[in-house]
Amino acid sequence: MNARNDVKRPSDQSLDARLVLAAAQLRFAARVDFLVARWLERCATNVEAAQRLFKTDRKPTREFGMGVSLVVSSPRWDESP
């Protein structure tokens, strides 16, 4: 009779499966959050680098002494900050 009490009922097994699934979902969500945060950090770093680049190259320059401009001017870039 004691052996019967050690056997898990189907409802107990499904409860355990739900807990395992919930834990796996939480781990997966945490991993996705980490990867998205790292990706956003890289994007922000790239944006900052691009802003520094365009901040120094706002006005067309005359390189090579022949009027050749290395920077394409845009009306939006010529506005004062």
C-alpha cells in the first residue's frame, strides 16, 4: 500500500511540467532581454560615433586645392545647432 502513495498522479505530473515550462520561459525571456540590451548599446555607440563624425564634417572642405568636396552638403546639416 505504501508503494501506491509514491506514484505521482497525472495532475501532479502536469503541474511539474507547467513549472518547468514556466522556468524555461523565464530563462529564455531573460536571455532575449540581455541580447536586446547589448544590441541597443552597440547601436547607441554607433550613433554617437556617427554624430561625432558628422559634427566635425558639417561644412564642405576644399581638399586637393581644386574645389573637390569630400563631404556632401545637405540643407539640414548646414543649420546652426
